[in-house]
Amino acid sequence: MKRDYEDAMRLVLPRRAYVVIRIDGRGFHTFTKHLERPYSRTLADALDRAAISLCGEMIGCRFAYGQSDEYSFLLTDFEKENAELWFDGNVQKIVSVSASLFTGYFNRAFAGEKIAAFDSRVLVISQRAEVEKYFLWRQLDASANSLNMLASAHYPHAELVGKSNTEKHELLFAKGVNWAKQTADFKRGRLVKRCADGNAWETDLSIPVFNRDTSYLDALIP
């Protein structure tokens, strides 16, 4: 049974590559319906705490970037000759365990009446430059999401349909609201990285724009 059925669907990640695990909230539009707008610090804190806990579980985790209802974790296995890959690269183990652990950690931190659920996916990226592009892509998505959330907090959905980002900024200015003056974590996301002593993890809420300060990611990606 194991050979013919269980192992038949066994997928293993290649060694000596960059691995990104992205975890997303399931049905979070409904889950967050009654939270404070445009930005729920309670929700963000619970996501950050779940990410910190999961970073501590993952072999080879370098850092994690979070925005909206998602977190992306970067794993590598090439810094040392005998470096291991989490679950030996078993994709089914990685996606199932990462999603279940993050779900458990989040629900414990959030302590809400509803139970949140998260899914997980794995990406293999061969080139370092492409890893930088990936995290810039997620940060650009964070900025777009934050603008949409800010605009939605001041205007009904019908008034925002079909509006460009420039038009949304103009609508906000009309109400005396400036997206640029919002907090950095709301506009650009958060990042979980190792503390200076290398033994624990911490959250950076003041990360820069990745393609403006390229040294930030350059110091984190091996």
C-alpha cells in the first residue's frame, strides 16, 4: 500500500535551492468582516506571533514576510555542507504541517470566537535575484491592498469600482486622508527575522521599500 499508493504521490523538493512557503488565510474576507478598519493591529499581531512560532519550527528558515492575511517564509539548505531541508523536502509534509501549525498558532494568539484556517503552498526559486523579486512582488501587493483597505474605510464599494490607484488617492485627499502618512507596517508589511543573538525571532514593523533600500533584503537573503 505504501509503495503503490502513498509513495506514488510523494513529491520531493530539489536540494540547494531557495524555497518559499506562502501561507494564506482561508475566507478571511468574511473572517475579518467585523474587525477594526482599515487596519486591525489585533489581527496583525496574531499573524506575527504565529509567524514567529513557525519560524522556530522550520529547519533552514531565514526570515518571513507578512502582509494582509499571508506570510511568506524563505528556507535554504546550502549554507553548510550538511545542511538539512525541512522534512527532507517532502512537499506533502511541508504544506500540511506548515498550514496546520500556523493555523494553531494563529488561533491561540487571536483567541476569537471563530476558527481561522490557512492553506500553504511551496515555491522553488533557483536564482537569488528572483527571490528578491518575489518579496518585492508581495510588498507591492501589500501597498495596493493597504490603499484599497484605506479607501474602503472611507467610501462605499460602489464608489471605488473601476477607480485607479491615483483616483483612490485623490478621493482620500478629498476627505483629508493621506495614505503616505499611514504606518509603515500598514503600507509595506512586516518582517520576522532573527534577533541579534541569533537565538530568537523578532518582528520588524518599520521595513523599507525593498527596491529603494536594496541593502535590507540583501542582508537577509543568503
